[in-house]
Amino acid sequence: QKEVEQNSGPLSVPEGAIASLNCTYSDRGSQSFFWYRQYSGKSPELIMFIYSNGDKEDGRFTAQLNKASQYVSLLIRDSQPSDSATYLCAVTTHNNAGNMLTFGGGTRLMVKP
Amino acid sequence: SAVISQKPSRDICQRGTSLTIQCQVDSQVTMMFWYRQQPGQSLTLIATANQGSEATYESGFVIDKFPISRPNLTFSTLTVSNMSPEDSSIYLCSLWGGLGTEAFFGQGTRLTVV
């Protein structure tokens, strides 16, 4: 079974701090990796995706990918209370229909003012 | 990014009835997916809907319960058939252009079965 694991949290950080969210995956064939933010009652919103080893930065967000360790992370700098949400990691896996996204269970982030 | 319109946004349905959820995209996309998100849970893939072929269902989901149509590259429907309270969930359509591209979600349909 192809799995994506995340710590469910809650991860609590003070406003202005760096929040570090982690995700591990089991399928070595996974090629693309996504981070979504989901507010309660809303659909997931794409933050960024990465498919090459290393770091990818977009504003306050940095995704880090290490395929050898099967590990992808999301760093949020200068965390704001509005960043409080559940963060979902998704990785591409393969099924009979072709490629698909498999989601982790999500990490709940709480940024305290 | 593509614009996805999903309808209805929410519904309350009687057990034993069926509900059809629609997903319309403003551009042609090869791969569309339907997910279920039960309360407090992450997303579970129901099926992959590629245009021109039958949907591919994940383990635990069957066509009789969740029939899917994909008549063209911009539209898909998911029907939740013979509903029971256990079907109460959020249903989401998603589109993806393939490896190296972004994947997006519709607004979701919050279904309550009473």
C-alpha cells in the first residue's frame, strides 16, 4: 500500500516564528509533491508543488524535497495567525488509471498571536 | 490556473435517494479525480475519470454506488446512489494536468444524509 505520513499535530508556533511541516512517503516512484492548505469547511488550496530535489521558495513558503530519504517538508516563515489551518501533503503515485495523487492525513497548524 | 465550478455546494438528502454532483472546468484537462473527505479526515480518492474511458475506481468504491460520467474534457459528474447517513461527507473534484503541473480542487460539496 502506498502511504503518505504526516504528524497530525496540532503544531503550535508563536506568531513570527518558523513553522516546519513534515511528510514522508513510501512509493519510491513518486515524482511530484504538493502542499495544500485547508481551512475548516473549505476545499484544499494549493500552496506549491515540487518535483526536483532541493528547495523551492515562494514568498514565505519553502518546500524541501529529499527523494533519497523519501521526505518532503514545508517551511512557513514569519508565521501569521491566518496561517492556522490544516496542511495536506500529496504525492503522485500510480494506479490502473495512470498517475494519481495520494494524500497524507494532514497536520493542523496553530499560530498563536 | 484553471477555474473549477462544482455544484451543488451543499445538500441535505433523504436516505435511499441519489445526488449528482457536477464539476465544470474552464479549460480542457485530461485527468479529473473525485475525492471524499469524511469529517476530520484527509482526502480519499474515489475514482479517476479520464475522458473517453470508463472511470477507474479505488478499492472500497464501486460503480453502482458512485457512477461517474466524463463526456468531455471540461465536465464530469459523480452520483452518490442509494444514500445512507454513512455517505455524509464532503465530495471534491480535482483536476491535474500531469507530472510537473499543478493540481487543483473544486469548492467541494458538503452532503448530509438524513
